[in-house]
Amino acid sequence: MSNNVDIPVLIAGAGPAGLVLALTLAQNGVNVRIIDKEPFYRPGQRGAGIQPRTLEIFNYLGILDDVRAKGIKSPYQRRVYKLPGGVEILKTTIMLEQDDPTPSTPIPNTLHLGQENSEAILRAHLAKYGYSVELGTELRDFEQQPDHVIAHLLKKDGDQEKTETVICRYIIGTDGGKGVTRKQLGLTFQGETRATHVLSGEVEVFGLETDYWHQWGDLSTMFCMMRPTENPNCFYVALGGQIDYQKLESDEEEFLKAVRKAIDRTDLQFGKLRWITSWRPNIRMVNKFREGRGFVAGDAAHVHSPTGGQGLNSSVQDSFNLAWKLAFVEKGWASSDLLDTYTEERLPVIRAMLYESTTLLNALEAKDVGADDKAWRRGSVLKMLGINYRWSSIVVDERSPDKPKEAVNVYGGEKGGDLRAGDRALDAPALSPVSGDQTPTSFFHIFRPVYHTVLLFTADTSAAAPILEALKRYPSGSLKIVVVYPRNTAGNANPVAGADLAVVDTEGHAYAAYGASPERTLAVVVRPDGVVGAVVYGLEGLKAYFGAVFSAI
Ligand SMILES: Cc1cc2nc3c(=O)[nH]c(=O)nc-3n(C[C@H](O)[C@H](O)[C@H](O)COP(=O)(O)OP(=O)(O)OC[C@H]3O[C@@H](n4cnc5c(N)ncnc54)[C@H](O)[C@@H]3O)c2cc1C
């Protein structure tokens, strides 16, 4: 591979998609540059609803504690107030489905944290690897060559402007819905733009309960929604319906006056308005995520209605899917064909996401009372835990060999069915190490974006020996091999040569979650993005999986 590049990966756009990509690549030891055309970091709540699937990714990236410390438990009920008056509660409805944690799904509910704060956390973690966002640095255009990309940047510092040419091996456009990368790559962006228009802002409100979403009116007249944020006394406010959007967007006093009019109540005190922004639902997606050495992720690849809170989440999940594949190719472990599976896996998921968010938008626009309840009820599917890649060409499943030929049911695996290759990897607590530090651990403490985890469920380490021997051929550090003994085997459970860890499944959660049995050795491979890559019974299945992903060694 040619080393005549300035940087292996250039990331254009430092929103959530760009930052997650940069952090995951940095953790994988791949050098990046991450640029953003803005001279400062954008304030605002925007993608504040962080879904459980994304929280799991944040766990793998090591940022979950910070996100939890700063974020708030999402209010899950909505209060609708009677107008005129705006104080009497017309109804209280469940808005977000609440689930109890289980051993396999310890993070079952959405958390709220404004995008400005989650981005700040991502930047702080990126800084630990020596990287920072280059602000005021715009990607203007680029040319692709067979083994590199030549990118042209414009750097602004006050009145000063400077151009720079960067030679990189890969360019990733995480430059949002209006970014240049998608256009430069010649990708299509088909869909529709709706007439619905909503202004949103964040304002100090005193006297309003912080356990609810609060709603007054609907889009046919005047609509106002308020949701508490992590910033003390601050509420996210959405305002729509028959209002003068242009005037209100540019005049804070008028915006607050309109909010007061929409809610028609005098008992609330308003303080500082932090920001106002406007949005119209734009529902579009690319035809593919890659062209040669160029890729798109996040809003650069798909834009949609914020109903259902899937945008930031999908953006993070795009980047997490792409990062490990890019790291494999960059390290010379995989051929660039692996990068085609990024489109293969993500495109159907994004198509389904557009369907889910547009269904909610349609209900919101329907303007009748029944539809209104549907519009604001976010079902469990929006937690994104069921998103799977069962149809992916690289996943291998010997237990359920009827792999779907095409993407079906991508947003939700069959409830109650066996876990399959392509599904989200499950947690299991109370795993007791057989040697060294005996503190019980869990799979979610073990899975990380820098290696594949091979879970060998076995009571018989002699059956595992040839597998462990064969896995030695893969690069050092690329696999974490964990032998999982069934419960009640503590007396016979010994460390295993060739494995990184051996644990006893003391409460049986691991065997239950993965459908393993003490009678037959089962190997489950968890990819660096927390997806089950393989469910196999032995060496042949493992060779089939690893042969495809380590295709260059
Ligand atoms: C009102 C509203 C509410 C929302 N609520 C939710 C929610 O609850 N949950 C959810 O998941 N999502 C929500 N979203 C969507 C979410 O904000 C976006 O999906 C998310 O920001 C996408 O992240 P991204 O990194 O792909 O793009 P962005 O956040 O748009 O970041 C793109 C970055 O690229 C930079 N850039 C652009 N062009 C260039 C260039 N040429 N060179 C260098 N840099 C460039 C931009 O300055 C920007 O910083 C909401 C959005 C809105 C508007």
C-alpha cells in the first residue's frame, strides 16, 4: 500500500457522525484529520434523544459514563393542555415506551442529552488520542486517483483565507445534509421536501414540571411543545402552525411572544433564550454510501424528519459500522471489498429508518386527535435494538442457515426468536473469571471496537483446542478470545492456553442469551461494532467468517 499520503483518512464534518468515526479510528490506531467549516462549535439540542442502541455504542467507545453524568433520563410522558387557558391537563399519554433492564439488555431506555454536549464529550475523548477538530476548515472539492484522493481545503481565520491540498487514502463526508462530498461522489439523493415548518429553540422556563413533554394546540392552528433539557431550567421549545416563521426566527422577543400566545398561560416565567433554529422535513437518502475512496455517513447520506429521534443515532451507527472496516483495510488485513459491505448493511437500515420517521411525521401532519396520539407514541422499535444485518454477505450462521437473501425486518429481529448472525450482540453479567482478578465481569465490559471477540461456549476445552490453535494466525490484538464455561463448572473450569480470558457463566445468562448448550461447543464472533458476525459450531464456520473479513492475510 502506498504510504505517499499526508493522512490515511480525512473526515469532513465534525458533527456526531464525524466525531464517532474519528474516535473509533483513533482507538484503532488509524491516523485521521477531522475538519469543520464552521469557525465555532454549534450550540443546540437537535439530536438529543439518544437511543439504547447508540448508548451501547457509547459504552464500547468508553464514553457512556460521561454521557450519563451529563444527560437526563428522558421524560416518557406527554401532557396535553386544554386551550384556551393552557393550564388544565386534557390528557397525559405515554410517549416513550419504558422497559426494565434485563441481563441481556441492561440499557433499555432513551436518554436525553443535547447534541452540543454529546459532541463536546466526543471531542474530549478524541483529545485523549491527540486529535482535535480543525475549525474554520472547509472541504471545497476533491479528485479521486487509483490509490489516493487529492482534497482541496479552504482555511479561514478571521479575514485571512488560506488554501491547502491534502493527499489522503480515504475521504469521508460527514458534512451533513448540505455537504459537498455526496455531490462530488455523484451520489443521488432522492426523496421529498415537506411543507411542514417548525421553529425550535431552547429557553429558560420557570414554573413548569420537568418530568413531562408539554403540548399545546396542533399544527392546524398554533402548536407548541416543550421538553426539559439537561441545562438547568431550560426547555427545548418547538413552535409551529399558523405563525410568521421568518419574523419569529430572526426576532427573539417575537418568538417568545408567539410561544406565550400558543400556550395561553400567564403562570410561567420565561428567562433567557439560548438559540432558535428552523426545520422543514426533508426526506431523502443516497443510492449508495461509497464511491471509490470516498464515503458518506450521517446526514450527508440521509435526511429525514426528526420525529422519532433517529437522526443522530443513525449517524453514529453509520460511522460505527464503517470505522472498523476502514481500519481493517488500512492495516492491510482486508481487501477493499470489505468496504462495500458498508452500503450493503446500512442502506436497508436507513430505508427502514426513513419509513419509521416518516410514518410518525404523517401522523403529526394528519391534524386529528387520534392521529396526534399516534404521532407522539414512540414504540420500542425506535430504540433501534432490533436493527440487524442478517442478510449481510459477511455474516455466517451455522445454527440458522436460512440466511435471508435480501434485507427483511431490518428494524426488528423476530421477537423471542434465537439470536442470529447479524443481530446486535447481547450482554450477560455475572461472568466469573477463573484466574487472575476474580471480579465478575460482563460481555458489555469485554466487547470493544478494536477487536473481534470470539466467545467459545464450551464445557470441554479439548474441543476448543484446535480452534484456539487455528485462531493464532490472525494478527496480534485483532481477536479477544473468551472461553465461557457453563454454570456449575467452577471446580473444573481452568485457564485455557490461547484464550485471553476464561469465565464461568455463574448465573446462566450468557448461555441463555446466546442459546448455547453445555452439550455442544458453540462459537459466537462479536464484531468490533457490537454485531454478531458468526454463530458457528467449529473451526470451519470460523474460517468462513474470518476468511471473509481478514481477506488480505
Ligand atoms: C430540530 C431537530 C431535532 C432533532 N432531534 C433529533 C433527535 O431527537 N434524535 C436524533 O437522533 N436526531 C435528531 N435530529 C437530527 C440530528 O441533529 C442529525 O441527524 C445529526 O446532527 C446528524 O449528524 P451528522 O454528524 O451527520 O451531521 P451534522 O450534525 O449536520 O454535522 C455536519 C458537520 O459538517 C460540517 N460541514 C458541512 N460542510 C462542510 C465542508 N464542506 N467542510 C467541512 N465541514 C463541513 C458542518 O459545519 C457540521 O458541523 C434533530 C434535528 C433537528 C434539526
